[in-house]
Amino acid sequence: MRVLTLGAGTVGRWIADILCRRRHSVTVVDNDPENVRRINSELDVRAIQGNASQSTVLFQADVCSADIVLAVTGDDEVNIVAASMAKALGARRSIARVYAPAFGDLSTFDYQRHFNIDSILSLEQLTASELTRAIRNPDAIPLEHFARGQLEVYEMPITNNASAAGARLRDLKIPGNVRVGSIAREGRMWIASGEDELRSGDRVSLVGMPDAVAKARGIFGAEADDRRSRKRIMIAGGGETGYHLAGSLSSHDYRIVLLERNLDRCDHLSKTLPNVTVINANANRRSILEDEGAGTVDFFVACTGNDESNIMAGVEARELGASRVMCVVGRPDYANVVGKLGIDCAVSERDVLARQVLGFLNEGAIISQSRLPSGEIGVYELEVVEGTKVTLATLADLPLAGRCLIAAIQRDGFVRVPRADDQLKPGDIVVALIDQSSAEDSLELFNAPL
């Protein structure tokens, strides 16, 4: 595929290198002549010097024939403008990387929709989502990015006294804006259908708006409200990764303590995260970790923004007795050695972004895709186009049961959980859970006729 990367900094160069190794045709644009010289001499790519937000530079980089444009400069505004221009000039897909949370806050302004960008990615939010999944369940369905943060996926076991135990899924009175996405039993996971009979001990994933999901939980099992039943999490570092991580974990299930050394940042965090205990403290000091109870937590997560600080804090928390220790590392080679230091999970920001970018390298109706660790279910973001089979009938009448579940529909900028009588329209973006054994047949419904 023809890939245009805008920005040759740490992230841009890393992406260009990965794509070269996979034999994609890569062009890189950067303002810094030294970066351009280094890229041209070290990688098998075409590097151009220029401002990524200028049309003349984009034309020089042959933006019109690009399959995907990745705007990953160090400037949020340049990335948004450049990605928008690239799409308008003929690129098939365009992606913008941003840092500031405001660009992903749909309550104030929808930058992605307004600028006609296929996706706005935050490296920090993606990293936080990876950590969140590791805390909840590594096999959990990742919808945070696909559904633009508007939907929640909640996994829970079916208890003996639950009304769902022994009942068929279609017979349960589940709210219309909640779907059961998957069922896991005896080491196997599959996409839920109305004919499935649920058993005590099964794990189900509920997909929907947070309030609706909370109401639906009672059908599958009684949950204690006792504060002591909630897991304890300590987050070291209140930067954007720590902020997104704390915000993504429900206060119903977790008691969160966040340590941040900058007092002004603590004031901001305490206002934006009302259910989180924010403490102005240096997480690199063993005495502070000991005083704040790091040795008693279920999860200790180090994301201070410095690899060495994260590793040291993680080692200290492990020695103090934290049940599970996780840390963020920027250098991928660090991820290979931290396990030897007693750290249970290391998340590399670059690896997270690389997987996300590779998920966008698709053809046809597929915008992006990923696969659950079990390998049995794929999560697809699909574009609905005119004349496809998927637009000809309601979801209930399409041959999807048991092999493809439409978990979310994005229409006119709004994301919602579909009902069985919904019919997809051209221009919709859907998130689908697809059984990999029947992926080809399911995706055929979304492909335009030749």
C-alpha cells in the first residue's frame, strides 16, 4: 500500500521503519532538513522536506494516490489540518495523532467529523486503553477507540442465582440499548446469538451506554455494593496516560489513588476526576509509596512519562507487596527486560501505536481491524457504502446470527447500540464483532459489487 507519513520525529520514524519492513511504499514529509537527511540515508523511503499543512508539499508527496495518510508531527493543529487536507485532496484514509484531550472530547466539538478525518488517535489514550484491558481482562473486547469513547464494554460472570442462568439469550428482558457481545465458557469465546443458552459460570460481555450497562448487570448476577469488594489501584503519574487510565475505570468496581508530583496538575486532576483520590507526591520515593499503601493494592501502574522512573517505581511497589505491577515504557527493548525485575506487564507506547496503525492498512469497506488475544473474534470498523447487501434488510433479517454482531452504529456523528429492526444506511460507520472462521462471508455483505 502507498503510505504517506507526515512527521519524521520519534513516532513518525518508528512507523516508517515498521511499514518499510512490511514492504509498503512509504513517503515521509518533515520540516527539519536533518530529519529528512537521516530518514533518506537510513530507511528505504522517500523523504521530502516541507510543511505538512501546505497543499504544495502534499501534492509533491503524491497525496492523491495515497492509500492512507498518517499525520504524526509534534503539533496537534498541524496534524488535524494536514489530515483534513489530505482527505480532501484524494487520500483514501487519513489519520491524525493528537495530544491534547480537548480534540477527542465530543461534548465540546467533534473535530473528527468536522474536518472529515477517518480517525483521531491519542497515543496516551491508546496506552491507557491497553492498561485498562490488562486490568479488567486481557481478552476483553476493545471498543474504546472504535466507538469513540461513547460506549462501555463490561465483562462479568453469570452467578448461580442470576435470572440469566439456564435461560436463552433471546428470552431475557435486556434493555434495547444493551447488547451481549460475547460468551466465554471453558476456555472458549464466541459471538453471542439469541439462541445461546447461558449457564452459571459463563462470562458475558455487555456493550452499551454506561448507565444502561449498569442497569443490565442485575440480570446476569447480583453485585455487592460494599466498598471493600472493589479492587484497589494506585497510579503513579498524573499525565495524560494516567488521566485517561483513571477516567476509564469505573468507580463502582475500583478504588483509585493517583500520585502526581506537580501541584497545579493535582488541582486539575482533582476537578476532572472527582471519584479518584489525587495525592501530591513523588512516586519514585519508596517511603511515600509505603506511606500511601502501595504494598496493599491489587494493581500498581507506573506511567510517569519517564521509562527509568516507571521501572524503579514498579520494582519498589513489587518489593512492598503490590499484587500486580504494570508500567509504561517508551523504549520497546525495555519491555523485554522488565519481566526479570518482577514487573508483570509492560506496555510500550510505540508498540501500541504500531498495532493501531497496522490495523488501518486495509482495503474495501474495512477502516480498521484488530483481533482479540484468543484469536477467535475480530473487531472491525466498517464503512457502509451504497449498493451493498448489508443495506438491503434489517439486521434481524441479515445472515449474521452467531458469526457477526453489529455492536455499534455511528450515524451523523452519534454512536449508539443498534436494535434488531435497525437497517444500515450508506455513510454509516459500524463496529462489528466477527467470528474469524466466517469473516470472509460476513465482510462480503459490506463490499460493494464490482
